[in-house]
Amino acid sequence: MALLLSLETSTHAFSCALHHEGRLLAFKESVVDQTTASMLASMIDELFKDLQLKKNQLNAAVVAAGPGSYTGLRIGVATAKGICYALNIPLISVNTLGLMFRQFEDSGFEMDESPALFCPMLDARRMEVYCSMYDSEENVVLPTQAKVIDEGSFVEQLDERLVFFLGEGARKCKSVIRHQNARFVFEIKPSASSLGVIGFEKFANNEFENTDLFEPLYLKDFVIRKPNLIS
């Protein structure tokens, strides 16, 4: 029996969920910017209250590991670690881009019979995205990376087959990547409602993180920008 709490805080739309044996029991989401720290704890409390469950019934915490928002990932991982320490339960992490690819697979999206590649993307800054690429067998074709997009991006893969660019990061790429084999699906966003399904698979295989040492996949250092001062 496995009751898992999942936390997804990679973007401005953050969410939490409870899964039992990989089945979704309850889900809460917020799309309000700049509220992750203040709302996440109360959303978690509401999940347990709604289901009349106690936190000490948890068997593990699952967190989206990134890439994504520096602040969001830091809050999500810190929250998950705190729960794991308090309850002496294991921590499970899932790559955020891998989560998005899995969500696309499970969405029932119809496409033709041509072999394809799948490139989940999260928006970074300017024309930069966080991305990775998978084939239909869930093999990693390109590892997780921060990439500046231009007209030549992914041309090697696009020359060979269809490439589906997934998520919010793909939206700003559509005007730049104009290859005939490029397809865009903007609706895919990382969600705790699916995170717990992957988390349960890892739980069953004892794929746990070292809670003390685990850090999010930031990819880039956090930069504090000073405001422009008018003298």
C-alpha cells in the first residue's frame, strides 16, 4: 500500500496531489504568479483535510526535480524534503521534462503513423528554453539542457522525422522553427496529477533520492538583477 504526495512547482502554475497505488485521489492547482511559498503548504493541508487523511499515513513524497523556475523548484524541493525528514519517509524525484513527455504520451493525442521524436520545452528567458528529446520508446535522444533557439535548432532531427515540440516553451519557438516536420502542442504543462503515477513506479522499484544531498536540476545559476535607477 503506497500513499504518495506529489509536488510540482517548476513553473508559475504549481500543483500538489495525493495518489494511492498510482491512482489519483485528490489534486489542487494554482496559476497565480508569485504565490508558491505562501499557498503550497495550505494547499497540501487542504488535500489531507478533504480526504480525511493524516500526513503520517504517507509512504513517500514525490517532487518535480526541474528544470524550471529557480524559486519554484527551490520551494518545492525544500517542502518535499521537510515532509520526508518529519515523517522519515523516502524522497522521489522526476525530471520535469520527462513528466511532460509522459503526459503527452498519456493524453491520447492522435498523430499519423510516421515515427516521431518528442521535445518537451519550458520557457527560460528571451529565446532560450529548457528542453530534452525522446523517441517513441522513451529513450533519451537529447539530454536535458538550456538551449537558445534559432532557425537551425534541431535541424538534424527534423530532417529525419517529425518532431513534436511540447509545452509553453514551444509557443515562442513556432515563429522560428519553420521546418515542415515541426509540430507544436502547447497545451502540455507539468502537473502533480501525473507526477504521482511516475512516482509510484519509482516507489515500487525503490528508486529513492538521498534526501540530504538532493538538489533540483536548476541548469542555470540564479541571477539577481538590480533595478535601473534614474538619477
